[in-house]
Amino acid sequence: MILKALYDYYERCKEKLPAFGLELKEIGFIIVIDASGRFVRFEDKRIDKKRAQQFLVKKHVGRSSAPVANFLYDNSAYVFGYSDKADMDTCRKYFEVFKKSVDEIYDALPGNRDLQALNLFYRQTPQEIISSMKSSPLWSEVENNLNKKYSNFSFMLEGDDRIVAEKEELLGIWDCGTSSEKQICLVSGKKESTVETTTATMIPGSQATAKLVSFQVKSGYDSYGKEKGGNAPIGEASEFAYTTALNYMLSGDSRNKFLIGNRTYLFWASSGNEVCSTAEECIFSLFGANTADDNPNRQVEQVQKVFKSIYSGVLQTSLDDKFYILGLAPNSARIAVVYWAEIELRKFAEIICRHFDDMEIIDGRKEKKPYMGLRSILSAVALDGKQSEVSPNLPDAVVKSIFQGTPYPYTLYAGCIRRIRAEQSLTITRAAIIKAYLNRLDNPEQKIDIMLDKENKNQGYLCGRLFAVLEKIQEEANNQHSIRERYMNSASATPAMVFPTILNLSCHHIEKLNEGRTVQFEKLKQEIVDKISADGFPAHLDLQDQGRFFVGYYHQRQDFFEKKAENN
């Protein structure tokens, strides 16, 4: 299912993706030579410290222990026999393989001007080539970046504007097919020449040779004498299509992925129509985008609007419009699939809308920063707001709960309560997480509203409201809120032990206020206390009611600000 969905994505986007046998490859440095094969200079094609310009070249070769050269481009050991990791003898072996490859290409097209210059260039020894290169001002940059992902080299003739490896007349010299036995491809269902091994599809944190599909040689899983790819035949064209689609979505500027910790999530729609494309862009805005904006909440508002329109039918979709989500993680030499979902687009829109509804809570902040995205949620439960500090399995669990509409993970809720207690800080994101978690429980005692609910008689919620009132009294009387720092944690867990003390303290604080405010606060206190159980304050609140305590506190605090705004 995964390979077929990726194959279909390639077929849908083949106009903007490389044709069969080609790929977009990052090449960091270009070696400029003249017509007589002499080195002239390096050209730096790096974009920044992590990326370089991409060129459309022949697909890279698979390597094991035996050296194999790429088509007119490769790393420094192959192209000019230099490496900071291998000795000269080893580099010479790689150099000779690349030189032989150039000679074979030259023999196939001896009249080509570029190949004539390359042929003359490789009549030199590696020592002669490196000696001439060391005179270049860019040599130190080349030497210091030999182990980067973009540390590939190709050639360009002086006065030309295109590298040799991307010229059409050279790319068509040999086709990329093989003469392997034709079998029924498991992806396309067609009879094709099959691949023995698949192309590497590296993700962040994995090895460069990591693959989505691979077979261990002589592992005991071989059937009927088949080896490697013969156990699950994949046609050459199908393998190229799905690996090209996968690498395209994994590329640095892709808008079909987001990264959380060591997890990489890819998402795409089954169709290229306007509604599906808009849905893809919205998921990127919600989970992948990390841009500054004058109104950062605009992104979330737009995402809500789009998915509500899809769910309500304002933006029309068909039953064939599907949405796919693929979660990948590095795992030794392979890539582990940690999440996969295939869902109808309209149903997916309903699930995303439910996430927004569950997370929605009153926002009294002026800046109105978004708080419903995955990054905000994870930062709210992490030490110092660092997403790297969350437990490794939490991002997966949160993503699954959002994308499947299931209850949010208990570890998210517990982590949120823990951070509130440790910091005595109840942010909007933390309040929203508690509300969303409690409302998604199978049998919630009472649904929590977006704003203050005066009809909510849950004892934890009432205790939270009362604590907010007592804190507000102290704040207006003494311009401080020490009761939050001293009593909030114990008040949320064992109200009966704390509230008699802080109620007594509030009597001294309220004496400092004017008569009007005194009457207002006394009425508010009485309204809440009247709803407390006849047996008095609870001796203990369980973890769910502790969450309701914090939401009640948050709601009551926001209600004070709302009334102040109305008065102004």
C-alpha cells in the first residue's frame, strides 16, 4: 500500500519530477577545465552550510564493497583521488574506476567536445591534478567539506554554463534498464525487469545507504531459492518511481514533510486538484512551517477554515480523494515505518476539525500566537520548552491521536500537569491540552467549555476557580501573588488542607480594597463556595480533577481580563 501510494504520487507529479533513470543531485563544487583538460578553477555551488544546488543527472549507483562510479559526477575520492578518510592507495583504486568510466563514455561518443577535454584531464595522475587544484582559493573550502551530503564534484568546460553530467546528449548514451528476468511487479502489477536491490532513501539521522525496502542476504527469509529483491519482485520503473517520489518529499525544501525529534513525517494527497493541494499546504502550515508572521495565528485560522470547508462540503471532494501520512524513523541501516495512514480526505478534514475544537480555549493574549500546532503542544510539556527533551515516543503518540481522532496520550497530559507544578505557570497551550485530553476521554464527567462555565459543578473545577479569585484579591490588594507560588500545587491535590488557610488570608487582603471591589469579590466567592460539596472541600483530587482544577483556574483568570476589557 505504501509503495503503491508513492508510485501513484510519482505518476501524478511526473512533469516536475526526474524522468526514468535521472535524479536531482546536490553538487557542491564544479571543476572548471579548459579544452586541453587543464584545471582552471572551482565554482562553489553551495546554497548554505547544509544545502547545495541540485542538478539533473543520471541516477546514482548502488554501492557495496566493490567501487562503482557514478555517471560523470562523484565524491572527491573517485573524481580526483583525494580523501581525508582513506589512504592514497585506496583513493587511487576509486580514481581508476572513475577514470575507466570516463574512458568508456568517451569511446561511445568520441566526437563530443566535453568528453575530449575530460579525456585529456584524466591523462594526468592524481598527484598532478591535486597539485593544480591546491592553487585554487577555494581549495580550503573543498578540503573542509569533503564529508558533507553535498560533497559531490562534476565538470564544466570553461565558457560553458552547464555541467557535463547534465547534458542531454550524454545522458542518452546508455539506458538504465537491466537484462534481469521479467516478473510480475508487486507495485504496478505489470511484467517488468525487476531490481535486485532498491535505491537508498536517506532520512535525518539515518545512514546514507538507508533503504525503505531491503532484504538481508541468507537471513532465512529467502523463498524458493530467491535472493534479495527476488523475494518480493519490484519492477525497475516502479522502484524508480517510488524512490524518486520518496526522495523528492524528503528533500530540504519539500512542503510535504515535517520533522519532530528523530521522526520524519511525509504527507500527500491522492489527487493534484486544487482542494487536495490546499489540504497538503494546510498540513504543512500546521505541522511543518516555522515562519515569522505579523499575525502568527493567521496560519491556524486559515487551516481551520479550509478543513471546515472540506468537511462541510463547501470545498467539494470525491470519494476517491485520499490523504496519506507516512512516519519514518532511522533504524541502523534501514528505515523503520512507525506510522502509516490512508484515509478519505473528507473524513481526514473531520478529524482535524475535531482537534481544533478540542484544543480551542479562550485566549486573552494580545499577540494571539498559535498554540494548536504539534510543535507548540510538545514545547508546552518539555523542560525549558525544548522539544528534544520530550520522551522519544510522545511525538508519535500525539501525531496518531491528532490524525486518528483518538484520545490524546496520557503521557502528554501527565507531562503537562508536571510542568505546571514545576514552573507554577499555566499557559494557554497547557490549559488547552488539559481540556482536550479530558474531553476526549471515553466517559468524561462533564465536558469542559471553551470559556468560564458557571454551571460546572465539578469540585476540582470549582476549587480552581476559587483559587483564582483568592489570588486576584491578593494581587489587587498587595500587587503580588505569593499564594500561587506557595499554595497552588497543594491546593490542586489536597484542597481541604489548603483552602481554610488561604480563605483566612483573603479576609485580610480584601480589607485593603474599596467597598465596590470588596462586594464584587465577596459575591463571587460566595457563588463558588455555595456549589462546593456539603461535606466541605475534597480531601484529595485525583489526576483528572487536578486537571479540571487548572482549567477552572485558567478560565476564571481569563474571565477577569475579559470583564476588564469590557469595562474599558
